Amino acid sequence: MPNISDLPLEILDLIFSQVIGKRVRRGDEGGSQTAGLRLVCRAWADWLYEHHLYRLLTFADASEPLAFISLLGRRSKILPPAKCQHLEVHKIWTSEDPPPSDERNWINLKIVENLLDLFINLITLELGFLDFFNLPSQLIKAIGRFKGLQTLYLCYTYWRRCELDSTVAMDDPTWFNSLIMEVQTLKSLRLSLPLSLPCKPDPIKMAGTQYPSITHLTVNIGHLSLEVLLALCTAFKPTLKLLSIFDTALETDVQLLLPIYETLPKATDACNK
């Protein structure tokens, strides 16, 4: 007697999409549901692996991505690569110095780079840093390799043993500029960490390049100086449609934001959260 496993995979995909749903938020149960359905048969397992299993991945402990990298490394090379569309990596330690002895579970930049090498279809990338935002050129190139990347979220992952210093910024302000220039497909940018920008763009390095067409910019003004926010709005002004501002520190005088609003084109929507 025919059963559900005899249905064409195209029909099963429609069923799985309804059962699993679009798992694009942390904490959803879609991952466990997908894992259970993979036990039905080999055909389901392979189909779910390719189309649904790793839609969203979140890592916040070095042992997790290392185990995942090892798992995929043991899979047959003839199988299609894992398809992850939304990747979140937190507790990233960017310093060349080793982390404190009691915090060895932090994720270093090499692990992040190895994770990115596993995927080709990222749409959303969220990176949470522990110390300061500083990316080597090879990691910037790895991020720029994703031609479908539309949303980038850069934030601080709070560390229980230290308080965030809002005056801390990158050692080299060109890192952020290089990253944004590399990801030309970007449409949405979310920033919740201190940044500094080059005072004057280098015309030689900028020749033949341009900023991506950012339409939605979200910033935590509690971490970002008004001068940097103004520079960002000016840089993205030709394409910016929505500016979202929130303040976790609850210390910003709204009147100080007037120059920001005056910079925006009339067609841009702005909202404070």
C-alpha cells in the first residue's frame, strides 16, 4: 500500500515547508522537527539535509562550530553541500592574544573563517564580538564571497566580567570600510557596537568602487557616536529608505539627532525605538 514516503520529493517539500515553517528566528523548534523527519528513510534524510536542515545556525561556544565542521567533513563529498541561509556566530574573540584561561570556549576568527567556507548561500550573517571589531582581510574576502548576502548584523556579545566601554573602537578604521565595500549585495545593515570611520576616503583605494545599495540601516546610538552615524547616513544617502535608531543606554538627547534627520532624503523613513 502506498504511503507518504512514496510521494514525489517536490510534493514532500511543500509538506515539509508547512510542517517546519520558515525557521529564521533563534529559538524556533524547526531544527528538532527536521531532525526527527530525517529518521523516516534515506531519501527523506538526504532531501531534508539539502533543503531544510541547516537553514538557520547559531553558535556561541567554540565546541559547537568545531563539532559541526567535523560532522560535515565526514560526509561523502558526492553529497551536495549544506545550505545555510541565516548564520549567527557570537562570542567572537578577535585579539591575537589568547582569551582568559576560564573562557577557552570563545570562538576565534579562524573558526569563523572555517564556518564560512562551508556555505555558499548565506542571506543573513550576524557576528557578535567580545572585545573589539577587527577583521583580517582574508575573513573580509570570505564574507564578500556570498553573492546573495543581504543582511549583515554586527554587535557586541556582552561579557559578564567587563562592562562595555562606549569609547572603544577599532584599532584601524579601514576594517569596517573594507568590509562594507566588499559586500556589494548588502541591503540591510544593523550596527550595535562602537565604530570609527576613516576621516577622508582614499581616492586611490576608492577608484572604481562604491558602497552597496543599503536601503535599511539600523543602529544602536548608545554604542555609535553621532559623528559616525552622520557619516554612515551620508554614505548610504543615495539608496537609504529606512533608518531605525534605538538606544540601549537610554542616554541620547533626541534633539542631537536633528542633523541626522536633516541629512536624510525626503523619501527616507526614520524611526526611534
